[in-house]
Amino acid sequence: MGVPARDARAVKTPKFFIPENQIQNGTAVITGGDARHIALALRLKAGGMVTVCCSGMDHVCEILSVSGETVRLAVRSSAYECSEPPVMATLFQATPKSDKFEMIIQKCVELGVHEIVPVLTEHTVVKPQAHTQEIRIKRYNKIAESAAKQSGRSYVPAVAATISLAEAAERAKGMDIRFVCHEKERARRAGDHIKRVWGAFEKDAVTAKTAAVFVGPEGGFSDGEIESLKKSGITAVSLGGRVLRTETAAFTALIILLYETGGL
């Protein structure tokens, strides 16, 4: 049996993400903070409609009951969500100041990033403390979830724990498209602009499923770091003739990648 066509109400109803074990045999359950939001902020009651997303599928549901921190639902229609880009892009972002990083998470999730990995570099201004990392990562992932809901995505991108640049390069191995944004490339003949080097990616872009995008901190990558990334097979590109802030570079690089691979 095919998947039912999308119910038009899915676009208009509040959206929530739930794990697979919370939807079975035509019924679903929302618990915790989302349940409180439905009851107290949205003031929805039995008969109201919401959309729950699980494993890339949207389920338009009717509320059966709202009790305490539990909302029980009946699935009325289901459809695979088509909002996800064809290429799963991982942003390896050198950690900027916290407010900038939170904005990068929010906007890149809206654009369609698949995962965000904070990276420590030589010029990283703010060095995260180990004892606060768990709290920060939890907050970052809440921001990602909120942005995914707002933008109607069917997947919540994860914000990973902070790793070193060497670990990031190792993690990027095997990805179909890999490039690092570097402002000094604009002064070089080879690879001085992302469009110039995109020709090397075009064949891969047709069948590409994964991509790695490296963006430096406020002070940029050091020359040694760029050379190390190049030795790992990561292409250095310029985003144009102007030096962009780290948050602007992240948005720009992701937009170009998604446009060129059919994700926009």
C-alpha cells in the first residue's frame, strides 16, 4: 500500500518531533515539554490537530486527550516529507562567540544543514570548558530543534560535541564533497573563487549524498591549518572578493552548496 497523499492541514498545524517508539498502530504520544506547550501555550484540546514527525514522515494527528504531561493522538494521514535537501551537509564550524554560534545554528538549520560540528582551531577566541560542554550542547540542540520546527523540516539536525580540527578532517573523510572557506584564496590563481573550483565538484554533485563544509573562526584559519586540510583532500575556496564574518561565511557557503546540488 502506498503512502497516503499529504493532508493540506499538515502545513497549518503545529509540528512536533517524536521518537519512533512513541507512534504505533495509528496512535501517537507526545510527552514532556512539548505536551506542556500544547496544553498551556497553544491551549489545544481533544479534537485539535497537530503534526508529528518521525523518521522523515509527517503524521497529521487529531488530539484524543490532554492530561498532565501527556498528549494522546490518533493519526489521520501520513506522508513522506519532501523538505530535506538531496545532499546531507555537515558544517564544521570553528567555534565563535556563543551568540554568533547560536545564530549560525538557527539559520543553517533553517537553510537545510544536516549536522553542525563545533571545531577548535588555533585562532578560536572562546575555548569551551569541559565541565560546561554538556549544558551548552543541550542548549544548542534545543535551538536546532526549534529552528527545524519553525522551518517545517522533517529532521532535526544534531549539534555535536566540540572536536579538534584534525578530528574534523578525519571525520570528513569519505564525504562526497569537501571544501574549506579561506579568504586568502581570492588572491591566488588556482581556486580563487568557489565557482571556479566548482567544476571539479560538478560531476560528483550529480550523485553526491554527503558534503563537508569547513568555516573558520573570527580570526580565520592559520596557513598551517589550511595546508593540513588540503593534505587531507579538502579543497580551499574563496567566497568572493570581500572578507566575510564567520557567521556570514557559514550561511553563504551552505547556500551555494545547496543551490548547486539542487537543495534550494
